[in-house]
Amino acid sequence: MAVADDIRIKASSESLLRSDQPRPPRDYAQFIRWALLFAGGLVMVMPLVYMISTSLKYSFEVYNLNLIPEEPTLDNYTYVLADGRFFTWFINSLVIASLTTISTLIFDSLVGYVLCKFKFRGRYIVFIAILSTLMIPTEMLIIPWYMMSQNFGWLDSYWGIMFPGLMTAFGVFLMKQFFETVPDDFLEAARIDGLNELQIWWSVAMPLVKPALAALAIFVFLGNWTAFIWPLIATTTTSLYTLPVGLSSFGDEADVAWELIMTGAAISTLPTLVFFLVFQRFIIRGVVMAGLKG
Amino acid sequence: MADHSPSDARRIPRPDTRQHGLVASRWHRLSIKQKQVVWAWAFLAIPIVFYTVVRFYPTANAFVLSFQEWNLLGPRVWVGFDNYVDLWNDPVFWQVFVNTFEYLLIGTPISLVISFFIAYHLDKVRFMHGTIRALYFLPFMTSAVAMAWVWRWFYQPVPIGVFNNFLAGFGISQIPFLQSTTIALPAVLAPAVWAGLGFQIIIFMAGLRAIPQTYYEAARVDGVSNWTMLWEITLPLLKPTLVFLVVFSSIGFLRIFDHVFNMTTNNPGGPLNSTKPLVLMIYETAFGGRSQMGAAAAQTVVLFTILLVVSLVQLRILRDR
């Protein structure tokens, strides 16, 4: 009995420790574990560190592999941004990713809400139909999309880049899952108060699923910010490129001027990196939420 | 349509009169249930149009086009199974087919083993936990195109490339990363694995957290070793997470494109097609100048089939165990 109690106390104190505040590693093995993990983490960010450090170097220093530039300079940034192309691509990416995210949030949550909270014939079929599109790879659709865009004159326009991503089946599924957590009583109460269904969705149900909306927004924005193959096909005018497409063409053109290429890469990567560092906890929670429920 | 006939005017409900318009009075006669149905379909109207026009119709179109020949300009000509037969007889396709599966068969196991290993140990570390997690996760926030260029620079020969410079420092002879037909494919795959690790680690850790501590406590009472706990408790209970990550990352590796395209822009899929995945072949067939839309559509159908079969087989195997 005493032994069992002992173990229980030990076990519970250990499980407490596990979720306790940060504290220095306790024993030798634990310290090695920590040190190796930390070293591994540093290796993981090495490419990013090299990218940034090289973007701050003069061309003659690029071949030195020192991490801190001897003569740090912003010349590469002035040079790359001077002709305004990167600025245009940046704006293009920002506008396209933002508009797509807004559209996805609105429509995915609306469809998820309807499929979750409204009882009507055909709802199951609609759900299955939308979900089935998850199996179709984007690459299969790009050729028909291209034909469509050509017919309607959508090539080389924001709309042409955006239209395939305005709604996602993944988001519908995710939002439907989360609307399950909204009690029907709330909606019923709002109905009795005389709100119409649009108002109930927007002002009663939506605020209750904010975490899910945020998670979806992160995924959709990141996905569109880094999207490559469709914008590559849908645009031929340099001024309509998105950052990835622009960077790809710039890399070819700058050829071996690696410090310039690294500057371009940094310009297209830093915004999301900074965003992550600022909202770290929140983003990781969102990724887990979307990953596990989706 | 826009002429203001009296009948049209009557349809607009006017709040100040007792007589409702036609539509409005019908609306008020509906029961709450019926109103809900109307609302539901009204909400779904735009999405249904979207899914029909931008998802279902293009899918059908791709299947149809795969039995046709078309160069974007002339008429679409039915050619039966010719596109598929041509593909079957094309040696490049078979190389591409093998490459695509190499990306899958190297990428998925390696990335999952590494990410599980890290997640398993990181889960036991409290000190600076958030910081270390952030270090591993950061690459996930990057764009594949930007990182492809960074890694491309790493792979350059001495004196430019970081890796070869590093090796030269130890007196090791140079490795022609992107020039060798055998090394190029893993070299192109490496940044894809690297960028995906963070996501997998986070998901694995969430899975590990979901396992109730009581199992471990009970096992510890029984004097079970850590190794046995890993195989008898952790991994079996982690199966749903594992299944998700296997299927998810496999689909990603089978569809690899951004990295390959950007690391081999001077000779896409090179050297000698040794890094060319199916998606790059599709891109080149359709948009690489010759505009063989039918042939490219047939390749997309093959891609679709591969993704479907691989996912189903994986689900089968992993669920049964």
C-alpha cells in the first residue's frame, strides 16, 4: 500500500513536472537531449540565416561563408527594389492572398454552417459532393482552368489568378466540424429575437468559431502566398506576377548573382517569418487545429 | 426586363402598406421549416455554382480531353486511347514514373522518421520548448520557390556553394549535387523534406499529448522499459496521427513541382530527366511550347489515379494493422 502510494505520488509529481513551467534540464541525459534538439533546431534555420546574411553582403563577400557580414550593406535591397518589380509582385501577392483568404473564410464558413445547422433534403449529397473534390489534384484542373481563362479573357488578371481558390473543400469540412460546437439553442434564441438567418450566421455563430476561422485563414493565406504553378501559368505579363513567379524569373535572369537572388528570396520569405515569430503560439495552435480536425 | 410595368411594381414589398407583394406574402405563408430550406439553398447558391464551374466541370473536361488531341487553336479531335498508348510507349514517361515514386519512397519514410524522432524527444523537453519548436517550424512558413533558390545556391560547386565549400574544408572531394543523375533527385528532395518537418513535428507532438498519461504511469508501475513503452503504447495509440501524416505527406511528395522546377530552370527536370516528376512533365507537355493539351490531360488522369491508389493502399494497410 505504502509502495503503491509512493509510486502514485512519484508518478503524479512527474506528470506535474511535465506540464510545469520551463525549468532547466535536470539530469545528464536530459541535458544531452536538450542540447541535441537545440543544435538540430539551429541546423534547421541555417538556410534561412544564410539567406538573410548573404542578402546583406557585397558580391565580393558572398563566397566567404561567415554568417555575419564584415561590411553589412542594404545595397542589394536598394538594387532589387529599385526598378519596382519586386514591389509590384509583393503588392500582387498581398492583394491576391488577402482577397482569396477573405472569400474562402466567408464562403467556407457559410457552407459549413448551412451543412451543419440546417436540416433539408439534399444536404448530405451537397456535403459529399464538396468533399469529393478534395480527391482531385489541382494539377488535373489547371489545363481546363487555363482553357476557361483563355475563353473568358481571364489570363493575366488578378481574377484569373484568384478564381480557382475562392473556396476550398477543406475549409468547408473544417468549419462544419467547428460549427458542431455551437449550441443550437443560441441560434434558436436569436431566431426568436427576430434576427434573420444571415444575421444569425454572421453575428451569432461566426464569433463563436473565431479560432477555427483564424486557423483556416493562416493556411489559406500561406497557401496562396506561396502558390506557384497556377500563377505561373495564368500570367505572362511581368507586372502581374506574384512573388514566387517573379522570384523564379528573377533568379534565372540574375543567374549567378547569388546575393541578389538571396535578397529576392528574403523579400518573399521575411513577411511570413516575421508574422510567425510574432504570432507563434497562435499559429501553432491553428496549425494543430486545422491539421487534426481536417 | 427593366420596364416598369405595374405587375413588376407590385412585386416589391412595401412596408407601409397592408397589402404585401406577391413574393412577400408567399414568404410569410411558409412555415419556419420551409423558410429554413429556402435560406439554405440561397446560402448555397453561389458555392454550388462555384463547385460546378470550377471543380466538377473542369474535372470532367480533363477526362474528356484525355481522349482528344488539341493544340489550343484548332478543333478538338477524338483520338480514343491514343494519348494513353503514346504515354505507355514513351520511355521518358517511365523514367518520370519511377522518379515520382522515388520522391515518395525516399521522402515520406525519411521525413516521418526524423519528425517523429524529434517530436518524441522534444515532447520530453520543457526548457526553451517553445523556442526549439519555433526553430523547427520556421522553414514551414517559407515559400518553396524561395527555398529552392537558396538550396540551389548551397549545392553550387566550389567556391560558390556552401556545402561543397564546407566539404572542401575537411578535404573531401566535391559532390556535383545538381549535375549528377544519381544525386540530383535526393538533392532536390532535401529542401522539400526540410520544409515539411516542422508541420509533421507539430502534428506528432499534438498526437503524443493526446495519449493519456495514465497508460505510461501504469506501465512504469509494471517496470516496463522506455523502449517497450514506445512500441507498445506510444506508436499504437499514435496510429490515427500516423495515418494522417503518411497519406498527407505522400500526396505532397507525389505532387512535387516547385522545388524541381526552380532548382533546374536551365534544364527542367534534368540532368537527363533524372529529377523530372510527373507534374513537371504535365507542365511541359501542356505549357512548354507544343501545347499538347490532350496528352497532358491524359498525364493528369494518370496522376489522379496514382494519388488515389496510393492513398487507398496506405489507408488499407495502416488501418488494418
